[in-house]
Amino acid sequence: MNKDGNEGFILKEDVKLMNEKMTRPEKEQVTFNKDRIAWRIGLNNFAKHLFFLSTVFAIVVLGILLYQIVVGSIGWLDWQFLTNNLSIFPEKAGIKGAIMGTLFLMMIVIPITLIIGVATAIYLEEYATEGRIQRIIKVNISNLASVPSVIFGLLGLTVFSRMLNLGPSILAGGLTMSLLVLPIVVVASQEALRSVPGFLREASYGMGADKWTTIWRVVLPISIPGIITGAILSISRAIGETAPLVVLGVPTLIMKIPTGIMDDFTVMPIQIYYWTLDTVLTPEYAYLASATIVVLLVTLFILNSVAIIIRNKFQKKF
């Protein structure tokens, strides 16, 4: 600072002296760095606007789709539609059989995927020793999550429907859908268990607890939000899947209501598929399909809401 207290004047002079002392290559380097920084800033702004436009485009398309579905369901989605059986007359048709089939299917999928998926994740993360075999198993489980759903349908058709002679029953469909979503539950549960801090395990061992008590009392309660999130995502996918059930031979037109796990059945996605195909012959089926889609979306929204509530509750507690 000079005697007048003008610090800015001294700084400007220092910059001027530095520029005068710089050699030509150094000045060219500074200019090059400025141009490179300006190019990076421009590229960043371009990417930001491109991603923003992509997001807006996706939201607009989704909004248009939802608007058309909701408008198409007006006048068709009522209590009679939810409680009536399937009919060849559009004004009398309902989705009671599809709703009951979906509920029966989930009664099989949910316990199987949760019990086997969480148990597998606990074994791989807490008990299995580090080695080549464990790494191979983890990689294969992760890869199974990206296998097309039709492949699982073929597996279910071969093993459950034909080898075990279950046919296109609810049990065969539930086992097939469980195989489809099981990798999602396993991977999500592994990540949830892996995120538990190590000092909590060490503190439990220091208090004299054994390994299973530590897992049951410490690790699992903290991992519940992540496990529940993965489970809800897998259940949502199981509810909305169509291809495995079509390959399995689930009928698209069935009048009776299922009463047991060995009965033939249909689900809401299959019903939507059937009505969409027959729109060419009966235009009113398009409105029935729209109404069924709204019911399916509401079901998925409720499931995801429950997952969010449970996750927030346990996050506040732990």
C-alpha cells in the first residue's frame, strides 16, 4: 500500500511490470490459456442449454401422453369399471379380474424377492470371503439386471410352466416375475448394506455382539431405506411388465376371477395390451385401455409414495 493508501494503484502497476517482464512465449501461453478457458466456458454453456432442452422435451412429451390418457379415460373410469368383469361389450367391460390377478401375482413376487434378494445381499456383503468366485457372482447378478424381460419369460415357460407342469398359472407367473426383478433387489440391498459405516459394526463388536446380532440390530435397520427403495422399484417393474407373461402363455381374454395361485389369470398390462390390439375392430377399447392405464399409474404412484414415506421415516430415526 502506498502513502495515499491506494492499494489498487499498486496492483495495476504490478500487473503492468509483470507484462513488461514477460517474454513473448510466456505472453503467447497466457493468450492461449485465455482462449482455452473461454472455449471451455462456451462448451459448458452449450451443454447446459442442450441438457435443459432435452429435459423440457421429455417433460412435454410425457405431459402430452398423460393428457391424452386422462382425457381418453373420462367417462369410462368409474366404480363400475373397477368392479365389473371382462365383457365383449365395451360399456359393460371392467378390470376386476385384472386387478385381482395383479394382487395375486404380487402376493407371490413380493415375499420371494424380498426374502431371497436381501438374504443373498447379506451373504455376499457380510459372510462371503473376498475372492474370484465372489466377484464373478456379483458381476453376474449385476448383468442379470440388464437382461431383456423376454429371456426371463422363456426361462419361466421352460422351467415353471413345462418342466414343473404349472402351466400359465399365478404361481408360474409369480416365480417368473420374481426371477426378473430379483437382481434389482440384490444390487440395491448390496449398496444399502455397503453404505453402513464400518465404525458402527466395530462398536457393536466392541459391546460383545456376535456377527448376526450386529447385522440384525445395527446393519439392517440402517439399510432399510435403501432396501425398501430397491424393493419398490422392482415391484413397480413387475407390475408393469408384459413380455414375460405373454411368453408364459397368460391369456389376454379371460372371464373368470382367480381364486387361488394355481388358477389362470390376467393382469392390468396384459389387459391394456389386449384392448390396444383390438382397437382397430372396436374403437371404444382405446378408452378402456386409457382408463386401465390410469389405474395402473395410480397404483405405481401409491407404491412409490409408500416407499418415500418409509425411507424418510427410517432416515429420521437412524
